[in-house]
Amino acid sequence: MKNLVIVESPSKSKTIEKYLGDNYKVVASMGHIRDLATTGKFGLGVDVENNFEPSYTTMKGKNKVVSELKKLSKDSDMVYLATDPDREGEAISWHLKEALGLKKDYQRVTFNEITKDVIKSSFENPRDIDMDLVKSQETRRILDRIIGFRLSKLMQSKTGGKSAGRVQSVALKLIVDREREIEAFIPEEYWSITAQFAGFDADLEKFKGEKLEIHNENEAQSILDSLDKDFLITNIDSKEKAKKGVMPFKTSTLQQTAVNRLNFASSKTMRIAQKLYEGIDIGSETVGLITYMRTDSERLSPVFINEAFKYIEETFGKNYVGAVKQQKKNDNMQDAHEGIRVTSAYRTPASLKQYLSADEYKLYSLIYARSIACLMADAKVRSTCVSLLNNDYEFKANGSVLVFDGYLKVYGDYESSEDTLLPELVENSKISSNDIIKEQHFTKPAPRYTESSLIKELEKLGIGRPSTYATIMETIKARNYVKVEDKKFIPTDIGIETTDKLQEGFSDIVNVDYTANMENELDEIADAKINNIDVLKEFYDKFEPLVEDAFKNMEKSQPEETGNICPNCGSPMVIRNGRFGKFEACSNYPECKTIMKEEVEVKEICNCPNCDSKIVEKKSRRGKVFYGCNNYPKCKTAYWDMPIGRKCPECGDMLLEKKNKIVCSSCNYEEEN
């Protein structure tokens, strides 16, 4: 064997080995192989008094992998380290080099897509490991270990919280701060007046040329009393405007769009994208269908641009060919080569549907549509604004018509663009209203964060990086710091308590500005502009005294008493937080381990279609409601949506209530609710 190639995942290795031929053996490291040890001061695995020298150890379960890689590398003339094309991938390559004892018999190879031409080109242009990228990633890991270990232990001793983290805790603070804004918000009353005509409505906006605000019903009624039935059309302004096309996907925008349009959690999106990137068997070959999915870049390769332009012209016509859009400059951008796109414009979703699972098909279709649409011409919309006058009160009616669909030809399913038609109207003519109505409204606070809006906010503030967004979302949910209702994050009591305690002792560190500045410093380490040891020392000298003071002086949160007395020791019973929510327990824990089991009301839904028992409402380990048979585990019937007790007229399986529709649990049958 002459050449050994080490990648991160087995599925990727199979695809690449087919491209490289018999002189190459491609194997997988199965992700990371080493991490910081848990030895030394505070179990950090970092010698803080010796320039933060890290101590690494082989990860649990990876000894066999490392042994096999060592043996294979010794039998090879050259070892190619072909891990992912970002900082984390660079660090994994360095860890492989160190763990395998590689000297000069190795090279680093990166690629942004797993296709035959790109793989061959990448192996023709290997390079050294970029130690600046490695130092940046190592610094991030050390910071996260120090903050995570020290603050998590503090929170466990002072609150019911389980963990804290450099980025996680700032994300939680955003959610808690928003909740408090909502609680403190005082709605203000206002009224609107709308004139209804045949075929359109017009809203009152001005009085004698000045913007009008209507504060209460008396004001609204006074205006209504002064209006006539007839209106004068004073102006008709009609313009053709361009509806700008979309940019290519990057990690954050892919996750946001998948949440909003496909109802995919960010973790699910990244899991499916990983499979599409690593390679799918499409009959004639196994090939990566999309480019690398952890990126801040929105650039596209000239090769793909030219292919896409050709495809667009052939499929839709020359007038649909657009131009390459320029990405806005972002100082924090980790440019991992390209944006997220499909690897070929000619691999349409329809042509691949038989090779993809339902969810893979949905995500690939979304990425495909965006990849093509971002290189198509802008859509064109004719917008019309009509001004109507009635006793010095000015009303406005707006309409729009899509006159050229442009990029919406392929992206219309993911972007709302409905025509709002206005009838033929004549300037300086009079028109009679059918009715004029008043309506009460109240101002609303800023909405709670969803996964989509929180990712957007984190990116805007410069917090976290593409590889961290999905993990942040999952962590705050898994730690029971938030609950999700109607896709919105609501902080739990323990989430609020943890945030307040962190702000009590660490407001200068657990905040947006400090965390964003730390991301900038990590970028500067990657660009060899600053020294990583200086960054760590400056942080630790500020952080550790605060931790030590908090361990000594921060008051421990006292659990809420229930008013009941422990039947075993006479101590007050209190509310505690557990993995599955709140429970009542003795305040004298751990000396007394009394726990009161809560009587849970069983909510029956309907008869089980597969046995003689009932379908009842249950909760998963993460608190999500589902509907399962009360005869579990003998009967494993379960549904995420509520069954209605009727069977599908087409296949006979259970019908479920899903939003405003009744859908079948098995086939595609559906009906309006």
C-alpha cells in the first residue's frame, strides 16, 4: 500500500476511495480522536501556570481506531490528512499527526465538495497543516473548557442549573432578556379606519397631509362621522420594481430557512446536510450532492456559476440568466471556500428522488432551488399605489402584480409572492365606498425567539460560528433551560435563575459584547495577528478571581417550600428541578431521600387501533407531548400528532389532527379540519 487517506466519516471514505483508485486506501477517524484531559488544576486538562499548556488524551472508545491508524500509517509511503475544510477539521488533522507520530510523511488535503474532479484536483495540490488555524481552534477549546468547567460547577453548587458555557449562556440570556421585555411591556391602544370598495380596501393614513394617529374609539368615531361615502381618487402611482433575488445559502441562512419552510430543527438540518455532502449512491455513482455545509461564505465557484448559467438558459431561456451577487463584507467571516450549493445544476431533485429519503429530498430540493435561484434574474413586480381623499382625510390602497417571475420560477415555493390586484381606476374621478369601518388594535412586544430568529440574532451579534449554532439550540433545550411552545423559546424557572446568577457574578464576561470580542480575537489568532497565549492569560486573569469570589460569597438559591412536611424526617418539603421537570422532595436531602410522586391525570384520547387499550397523552424525556398506547411496552403504537379516533378511508390507518388539517398517519391522505 502506497498512500493512506484519513477522513472523518466512513460514508465519506467509501465515496473518495472510488475516485482515487487502487493506489489509495481511504479510512475514517470517526471524528475527533483526542480531547483535553480532565487532570490537573480544577480538572481542566490545561496547565494554567505554564502558558496554558494543554494535556491531551485519546477519547473514550477511540484507542482501537488510533491503533489501527498507526499500523496503517507505518505501512504507507504517504499519509493524506483529509478532514473537513474549516478550523475544526484543521485541528483534527493536527491531532491525527500528533497521535500517529507523523513526521515528514504526511500532507494536508482539503476539498469543499466530494465529486471526482474536485477530489482529484485537491490531491494534486496538497499543503502543510495551517498551525494558525489549529492554534485558534485550540484556544477556543481551552476557553470553552475553562468557562464550562468552572461555571458549571459553580451553578451546580449555587442553583439547580446543570451547566454554563461561553456561548450557550449568552444565547440563554438573550431569551431571558426578551421574556422580561415581554413581561414589562405595556400595550398601547390604537385604532385604524378602512374604507371598503368593490375589489379592494384603502386605509386611512393622513389628515391634511400629516400622518394621523388614532388613540381611542371616540377619536375613531369622530373621524367616521366626518367622512362621506364618496372618495376622490387624487393620484395613481404605478411603477415597475425589481424584486431582488436571493443570495446562496450559508450555514445560518440554511438553518433559518429549513426551520421556517421545512419545520426542521437546526440539528436535523445539519445531520441531513452532512449525509448529502458525504455522498449518496445515485445508481450510476456515489457522489456528494452538496458542498460543505459549515461556512460563513456566500461565494460560488466559477465552474458552478458557468454550469448553472448554461442550465438556466437551456431550461428557462436567456432572459432568466442573472448575475453573480456580491457578498457583504463581514470581518468575522470564516471563509470555508464557498457557500452551500449543489454540486451539479443538472442533478435536479426529481432525477434523484428515488435515491433519497423523504427528508433528504426536502432538504436537497431547498438547497437546489436556492443554488439555481441565486444566479437567476430578479423578478419584476408592478406596484400601484392609489391615493383617495375624503374631507381632507387621505386613504391609501396598494396593489402589486408579478410581471416577470425571474428567480421565483424555481424559488417561488419557498418565498411568498402573491398578486394583490387593484381594479381599473381613473385619476381625479370619484368612487363610492361600500362601507367604512373602524378597528381597535394594541401594540405588541417583540416576539419570543424561535430557533430561526435566535440563530439570526447570534450571527448578527457575532456570537458563535456555523458549527456551533445547532449545538447551542440543542444544549439549552436538553438542560431544561427553555421549553418550546409553538416553535418559540420560553425560559424555564431554572433557566432564568441560572442567567440571573451568572449576571450577578459575571456580567462583564457573560454578555454579548465580550463574547463577540472573543470571537474576533479567535479570528485574529487564525490570521496570525495576535498571540493565543496572551488572549488566554488576559481572559484567565480576569475570570478566575470572579469565580473564586462567587464560590465564597454568592448565595445559594433556596428551593421553594411547598407547605408540606416530610413524612419521614419532619423537614419542609420543597420544589426541585429534575430531568423531567419539577418534583416535590425533602429539603433535608441528601440525609433524607424522600420524594413525593405526583399523581398525574391520564388524558385518554381514543381507542388504540392495534389492541384493546387506550391512546393517552404522554410526554417524551425532553418534555415533548406525544400520543401512545397505555399498554406499552406490549403495544408500541405512538403518534407525534393527536389521533382523532377515525381511520383513513384510503389505507385504514389512524387519522391525526395536524394544524388545520386531518392527515393520515401512513399515506398521503388529508382533509380540511
